Amino acid sequence: MSKLNNPPEISIEDCTGCGICVKACPVFTLGMKNDKAVIEHGDWCVECGHCGSVCPVNAVVQKKTAVAPELTVGKTTPVSPEALMQLLRERRSVRQYKDDPIPKEVIEQIINTGRYAPTGTNSQRVHYIVLTSTDEIDELSKRILNFNAKFFKQLEKKPFAYLFSLFMGRRKIQELLTYGPTIVHAKKQRDKGEDPMLHNARAIILTHAESWDGSPAFNCAAALYHCSLMAHTLGVGVCFNSWLENTVNNNRKLKAWLGIPKENKCYGSMTMGYQNIKYRHLIERNQPDVEWR
């Protein structure tokens, strides 16, 4: 999705000259003239809608992000800090799914949440691919495992390990080598009819974006995490899957099979399904590693 640079419209008659919209604009599109808000750099507009959202008299209208009069920000936050913390701690990586398919409407509701995640300069360049076919998901799982099995077999050879280290760094190669036994074990599971890569998921969501964009990794990650929170409230378990993401970005055939454009990269993926496991207790995490300055 490209930026259209459509600046807002300002009603001079209604504008009170408070200047709040000017201060809220992140890209200096608005300015003040004769005690009224005016458009100074319309082609800089990123259509974020901040200006219209903060105007107390509705004098600023950004048509693409027009404020819905019936939807306003409440006087207090709709979720208490305690409830939010509960949601964040309850959301867990789920790898055990029921056989029940996820209705398309539910997946659409989950993805719809992603569009309200922040993106750099409001680019909104987050693209989704959804797989719901069990045959396609099984084929995807096979491709991931086969590709990685070949890769780690090559990596065990010192010349290849050295060559890869020139591009990826020695520390990265050392880290990757620790996953070799995992792939061997995964192949054994696969031979038994299990799915160690995608966990017999009922749906897969991948996000991809133009690699030249300013912050594609953040944009996709933020959108996908929004989706994961909505999924949790709907009883749908999800698990972020780095095996899938990394394989797609290093396997041109798989990337083409999924229909991801050459100039794009996969910046996030997750398996989905109705939870077939119940987490009964919250867990602790390490304390934040913070350096106060």
C-alpha cells in the first residue's frame, strides 16, 4: 500500500486557531497563518489522521481516516492496567489444536485487528497470506522440514560452515548448529506421521512487506501481535513460527509457491487453531534488562 499524500481539509470558519492539530502532526503538514490552521506541506502528509482526531471542533477532516462521530475515545481507558496485564500474560504459544476448522469470519476478525497496529510513517504496508487448506499446510510443513534438513546437513561440513560464517557471522553459525539435532528429531517425528513444523495447524497467517520500506519488520510484527491478542480472546491459539519465516526468506521456490513478490520479505508468521490444551497457571519471566540513564 503506497502513500497517497492526501492532506486533510480544514474549515477556516470552524477553526478556532487553538493549534492542537499543528502540534499533533508528526510530519509538519500543518501550520498556523492568521491564527488559523492551514496546510503548509500537503505532499508530506502520511494520512495518519492525528489532526482530525485531536480537533475539538471537528474543523479538520482527513477523508481517508475520517473520524466516526459515534466512535470516540472514552474519558478513561477501556481496559484497566490489571486486565491488560492479565491478557498479555494469558496469551501463550499454543501448539496443540483441535481438528475444528476456524471459520473465515473469525480469521477476518483476527486480521482486522492488525490494521490498527502502528506502522512507520503510517505506511500500512503489511500484507497477509492465509492458508486454510490442510493439504497446503501439510505441503508447506514438508517443504520447511526438507529445506532445513538439507541446510543443516551442509552446515555440518566445515567448508560450508566457514562460507556461511562469512555472510552470517561466526556467532550466528554457532547458534544455528545447536538446532541441528532438533531437525533430526523433527524428521523422525514426521516419519511417524506427526507435524513438528506447523503442528497440524488449522490455519496459517504470514505477513510480508516491501523490503525497502522504512520499518517493515516492526510493521509486520506489531500487526501480527495485535492479531494474536484478538485470537486469544476468541479462543484461537496461535504460535509464532520462525522456522516458517526464515525458510520462506531463504528458499526462492517456497517464496514463489506462496505468491510473495520478489521485492518482499516475510516478516512474521503464526500457526492457528482452536486450543486443545488449557494453561492453568501464569508463569514468570526474567526481570527486564534495563539501564537507566
